[in-house]
Amino acid sequence: MNKLDYYYTIFYIRFTLKTLSLIYFFTFLLVLYVSFVLFRSIVEPAYAFFFRKPIYVHFYPYPKKLTKPQLKILESEFDFYQKLSPRLKKYFEHRVASFIEVYPFYGRDGLVITDQVKILIASTAIMLTFGMRTYLFTIIDKIIVYPDIYYSKSNDNYHKGEFNPRMKAIVFSWNHFLQGFEITNDNLNLGLHEFSHVLHFQGSLKKDTSATIFAVTYQEIMEQIKRPNNYKRLIESNYFRIYAYTNKFEFIAVILEHFFETPTQFKREFPELYEKVRSMINFSE
């Protein structure tokens, strides 16, 4: 073999190996893509249909961290976080940090946005969606906080809090938001109430597995509530405050307040409804 043939042979071998490597690489990508499509379109919907939950909830290759002062607030002022296992605390911290990173907070009427404001509001939202894989909201893009009751142009009235889909904002009176934490078993929690409206609206869009589960289970709950005997029992129990029966939007917000504030009583008085709510948000006890 002369030198020219030798170099040609070496070049051919290298070219063939590189070509095969590229073929294997793109084949791998194709298989990966097809597997992902099958997972999203067939496997997970089937799993969600039978088990009423997503295949997985938490997966964070690069989990975010809170600052030490922020973490101290979470550890000392948020009961839900305190009761979590060390592993779940890391997930919760990541989600709170992500929430704060995604949504800007705006103080009004002189209210200064502090770490306490950010942590408590973000943690309330994350608590509500902790059982869902998609835990951030696409229908809001800002948090607005007033020091107290404020005037809203949306309906020419004074508010303690509101979800304004047109402005893509959730708004709170900080004074009344904090009152929701002062008494943890009175079934009055402004943060939970307003974020429940956001979750309800988001769930109706059915853009992911968790939203679909929420929407389907919500419809099942409302169908059960429409039955005269069930509705009569709810009214006569005096467990849910009368405001819950204003409309279907307020009902779901109020029962989610009760679910987190007095779960033992809720489960005792309305065990079937409790299980539906637990399934609706994939809440693990």
C-alpha cells in the first residue's frame, strides 16, 4: 500500500466513523423525541385517568435557593413548610424562589415590598399548587400589594384582595393578608382565597396534566353539589360560610380555604368532598 492509499484509507475510516456517530446521535434524538411525545400524549394521560395524578411532580436538576434571611422567614412564619420532610422542604424552597424570580411585586400607597411580603405571598401560592407539576401561573404576571383596604376601578368598590384577569394581576391588602395567618383555623385566609381564584381560572385552560385533573375533578364536585340532598346538607351543616354559595367561583375558593385551615373537621363532616378536593390539587397528607 502506497502512502496515498494509506491516507485515503485513514480518511475513509474516520469519515465513516463520524457519519455513523452522527446517525446514532440523531437516531437517539429521534427516539427521545418520539418517547417524549408518546409520554405526553398517551402514557401520562392514561396514568392520570386511572390514578388521578401526574406520573411525577418534582424534578429540579438545578434547584434554586432562597437567601438566609428569606429562608428564616419561611422557617419561622409558614406552618405548612415546617411540617414538610427535609426533601420536600428543598422542593418547596425551589418553588418559592422561582415564584419570586418570575413575578414582580409592586407596593402601592407607600407599602414597601420586603422579604416577608414576598415569602409569605409566594409560599401561599406554592402551598396551593405543591401537588401539581405546573406550579406557576400563566394568567398573572404581577403581584400588587396595598397596606390596607383599597379602591378598585374594576368594579368601583373597595377591596381586601382580588384576582384581576384583565390586568393579569393578583392584588392584596397586606393588613388583611396577614390576618389570614394570625388565626390558622378560622377558615378565613385572604391569600388562599384569591390564589384559589387564580388556580380555578388556570385549571379551566387545561393546558397540562395537573390543570386537566383540576378541571375534571372540579366539574365532578360541582355536579355533586347540584344534587338537592347534598346541597341541603352543606347549607344545614353551617361549616362553610354562606359566602361560599354566592357562585361557583366563590365556592371553590372557600372550600380550599377550609381544606387547608381545618382539614380534620372538613374530612370528618364531608369525607367524600374532602377526598375530591385532595385529588383535585393532588395533595399528599
